[in-house]
Amino acid sequence: FVLNLKGNFVKYGFVYVMPMKKKHSIRFQTFLAEAPKGRKEVEVSMKLNDMKRLLGVPLKGCSYDSFGMFNDRVLKPTVKEINSKSFFTVDMGFMKKQGTKSVESILMYVRRDS
């Protein structure tokens, strides 16, 4: 069992997550560290529920069920902290379900600031 754990971790410097105060920012920073190292810019599209899982937010039964609350209390503060305290710059956009106002996916434009 312990031997199988080797492949499930991302190697990055503690110094990069140490300034982060929010748990969601640390999880997001870890995800960004997995981005292709050879590219300075990358575009990532992620379903809303996948983003919630990535950040450790429950999918149902919490105050973040609505996109507005999730965006205001989790996404915006996370991106703000990542942009100010890491070597990544993240811009986000949202894709809505066709014919509705519901957000289906999150588009992230990530730039690595050397």
C-alpha cells in the first residue's frame, strides 16, 4: 500500500505554498504546479463540479451549491491569492450551458511567471 503512494504526489517547493493562507489556494497551487513545465501559458477548461472536487468543496448540501456563492467565496479569493503570492497568473472565464444562465465550465488562462 505505501509503495503505491509514490505516484500520487506532486513535487513542489514548500516555499511556494507557505505564503498561502487559504486551503483552496494551496490545493489550486498544487494543481497548477502539475501544468506542463515547458510552456509559459496554458489554457485549461474544467467542469464546475470537477473544480469543486479539486478545491475540496462539497458538491451538495453546503452554502456553495449556487455558483454565485462558490464564485464569490471560493474562486475569486483563491485566484486573487494565487495571483498575488505565487509565480502563476490566472485569469478565469465561464462557459454557460446553452440556452441557460447556468455555468457549466470554467476556463482558466494560466501564465507561469518564471
